Amino acid sequence: MPPLTNHAALPPDALAAVRAEVAPHATLERVLAWTRSAAASDVEEIVTQDEYTHDVVVRYRDGLYLVYDTT
């Protein structure tokens, strides 16, 4: 499972729910497929860090955002 950092200070039960939902997101392809499903909102932004690294910002729910660091 990809690492998950809790910058939003979610309580343990809410963090466990997010962790369970994003557990299959081992590749950017899976993240994008998930955002196209009913489970998530669209990708908000893709931030280019350099020619190989991008941050993918996804609007989640309840005002939360998920940021995927991709290489």
C-alpha cells in the first residue's frame, strides 16, 4: 500500500476509511481510473516538479484533498 500522511489531522476512524479507499492506488493509472468513477471527484491539478516528478491533486470529499506524488 502506498504511504499515507495525515496532514489534515483526521481522527483514526476517518483516516482508516481513507486508507482503505486509496489502498489500491499503486499506480497513477489506478488513481485516474478511480477519479473517473463515482468514488471521487476530478483531478484538480497536476503540478510538475521536474521532468520526471508530478504531484496529482484530487478533490476528495468533505473538503479534503489527496495529493499523489508520482515519479
